Amino acid sequence: MGDSAAQSATSKGVQRILTILAPFALLAGIWHFASTQLPDYLVPPLDRVFWRALAIIVDFSLFKDVLATAGRIMAGLAGAFVIGGVFAVLMHKSRRVEDFLGPILNFFQGIPALSWVVFAIIWFKHIEARILFIMVVTALPAFSFQILSALRAMSKDLVEMVLSFRPTRAKMFRMLVLPSILPEILTSWRVNIGNASRVVVVAELVGATGGVGYRLLEQQQLFDMAGALAWTLQLVFFVLITQKILNLIEAWAFKYRAQSERSL
């Protein structure tokens, strides 16, 4: 029985890995076929892209640009999350505040990232201030509305039941509010990480002296497709690693849930 269960678990694990790898294998196959039909400067071979990407990781003089971009993304998202959380709480508590802030956030959400880049260049002198402003203002509306939605989704019956025990504000937040809104907050981080990785490249393309966006502009000027793909993969790796960390946080925070509930 034990051997059979172990074999079944191993088989399921292998199937899961194959399911995850299948789409990437298909993309790799399509790219490999295209590289055999088109010039190298348009579609470079996968092995060349791999070695270029590996060279960036092992060479700190290059990898520090990846770290710079990652730091800018996290700083911008952290700022947007804090401000957005404050806005969400205020809108949740007051209809008047929501009527005032809601249209402003919707208006900001409709402004393209490239427009914010232009505004930041005009308004700010320092490069880091420009990029931080762009990252915060582009992610702020999404965080505000997502946290507001999470607050409104809390069960009113559950809130009233907890209030009947007259808990302190700290205990109320720790025992009810945080567990209720954390899943949607983590989801908002997953979504905004992907969006921020695209916005930061646009921000770094204009005036930055380092970062993945700056390096991509450099590869474009050299007409180096392999280099452009290698630097793009650094951002992809960052997003995938960050999302994996968020998944681990969610699994740890809700380990008390039944296995069947987590798998839904």
C-alpha cells in the first residue's frame, strides 16, 4: 500500500511538471523552427539566448542592472500599496470620500503609462524620483480598488459576531480583517507585479543610466536581438520568482485551510 501510494504521488508530480513545461516546450519548438528559417539577427537560436541570459546572471556588473530594476518595481509597488490601502480604508468608511476619490482614481487609471513618463520628465529632475513617481501612480488605482473590494467582501454577519466579543482594534484586524482580505491582496500583488514589470521598462527607456530598460535600449541600438531577449528574460524570471514567493506566503498564511479548499 505504501509503495503504491508513493508511486501514485510520484506519477502525479511528474504529470504536473509535464503540464507546466508543455506550453514552454511548444513555444521553444516554434522559436527553434523559426530560427532555422529566418536570419539570426531576427530570430537568434535558443542556445545563444540562453548563454547570453546566463552571462547576465553570473556577471555582477550586468546583474546589478536587474537588481536596480527589481528594486524600483518593489519600491513603487510598496508605495502604491500603502497609499492605496489608506485610500481604500477611507473610501470603505465614508461614502463621501469614495465619491471624491473614486472618479480621480478612475481618471488616473485611464492615463497611459507613456503619458506619465512624459509628465515625470517635465516635473522631476532626478531619474529615481521620476521612476518612483511613475511606478506609484500607475499601480495606485488598481491597489485602491482591489483592497476596497476585499474590504467590502467581508461577511457582515461574521463582523457582527466578532464585534459581539468586543475585541481590541489590533485583535480585530489580526483575527478577522487580515485573513479576510489577504487572499485578494496577494492576488492584487500578482497582477500588479506583471503590470509593473512592463511599466518600469518604459520608465527606464527615457533618461535612465541603468536597469533592464536601459539595457534593452542599448540592445536596440546595437540591433542585438539575442541580447534583447536575454534582458527581457531577466524580468520574466523576476516576475515568476516573485509570484512563487507570493504563492508560498499564501500557502503559509492559510495552512489551516482544508486541502480540498486550497485546491479549489
